[in-house]
Amino acid sequence: MFPLYCSSDDKIRGFALEKASLFKEIKALKSELEDHQFSAKKGELLANVPQINGPEMQLYEVQPSLLEGEASKQIHDYKFKLQKAEQDIATLEGMVTRLETQVKRYKTDAERAEGMEDELKQEKRKLQKELREALTQIEELQNQNKHLTTRLERIKQTRTALGIQ
């Protein structure tokens, strides 16, 4: 791997470089794996996975069990989210039904109130007309009373002037 005459610093640098290159390779393989998982989720076949021998093969052998675990976890999560969404939809549908019933009731109440308002306005006009007629009649009766009172006073004055009492 390293020549015998290399110093320990050179060996450390070499190991660091090898470590960095291996990390890059691991990152590349992980991103490739994620791409394959993403495409598998979209329904694409994993037919274009390259055939690999050696230590990388262990990654692909370990990954199917991890993928199955992740897939079942995601399926469980999606089922849970679906149930929650269905519950939310049912709740919202119930609220919509309740609110529609309230709107119908309020419309009916508003129409009834408008009808009562029209009736009350008509009754008010009728009562105002009766009031005007009654006030006119009172005024006429007061005038007639005043006229009769003055006539009575004249008759009394005439009697006292004649000496008849």
C-alpha cells in the first residue's frame, strides 16, 4: 500500500485521502440508492441496477430488508394519514351539513321577520290613520263644546239680564 520509506505523516495523509475518497464513494452510492428508491416508489423497475460484486454488494443485500422496513413504515404512515384525512373530511362534512341547516333556518327566520315587518308597517299605517281621525274628531268635539259653552254663557247672561233665574 505505502512504500516502506514513507514517514508516518505521509501514511496518515494517505489514509486521510483514502478515507475521503471512500466517503465520496459512499455518498455517491447513497445518492444512487436514493435515486433508485425514488424511482421504485414511482413505479419504475429496478432493472437498471448495475451488477456489483465485492463489498458494495453487501450494501445492496442489506438494503432490501431496510427498504422493506422503510416501505412498510411509509405504508403505515400513509394509512394513518389517510385515516386522519378521512376523519377530517367526515368532520368537515358534518360541519358543512350543520352550517347548511343553520343557513336554512336563518333564511326562514329572516323571511318570517320580513313578513312580520311588513304586517307591522301596515298595522302602524292603519293605527296612524285612526289616530289622525280620532284627533280630528276630538278637535271637532272641542270646537263644538267651545261653541256650546259660549252659547250657554250667552243664554245665562240673557236670563240674568232679564231677571229670570
